[in-house]
Amino acid sequence: MTIVRFFKKGLDFYQIECDGHTDYGVSGEDIVCAALSSIVQTAVLGILQIAGVNADFEKNDEKAYLKMTLPDKITDRQKHDADVILKTLYLGVSDLYLGYSDFIQLEVI
């Protein structure tokens, strides 16, 4: 099971963490893992490259682990853009969770 954690300060997300394999299918053919990985990694790329936020990012493919944290000091524009991206990511993960809750655990902290 993949645990996806969204961390909030007030109404805004500031961190995302994904940990573990979904185990929906065999490695290389796991469509739930592929879908989840695609949307999370696309959101991280959006924050880094489109919003231009120098976020703290760590990834370990072997352990199926990814963590991205927004820095405390970013511009209002970067904060807005990152917020839109992370809230959109939350919608995507929530949708996957609804269909595959045996394989994805979703937490908001």
C-alpha cells in the first residue's frame, strides 16, 4: 500500500510525502502505481519548474519514497502557484483513492 500524506499550514498544503508500493499489480505493470507516480511527479515538476519554487525534494525509487516540502520564504506569486498545483494534486490523489482505497492510504495532516 502507498501512503500519501499531505501536510497543511492553515488552509494551504506545504508538503507531500508518498511512501510504499501500491501492490496493485506486478512491478512494471502496476497501473495504480503508475497513475499515482505520474500525477505526483508532474505536480513536483510544476512546483519546481513552472512555479519556480526551490522546494526541498527527495526521492528513492527502490523504497518507493518521495517527499517535497515548500520553503518558508517564497514570493506571493510562488505561494499562489504552488497552492494551485498542490490542491489540484490533492484532487487527483483523492480521485485515485476513491477507486483504489485497498492500495492507497490518503492522509491530510
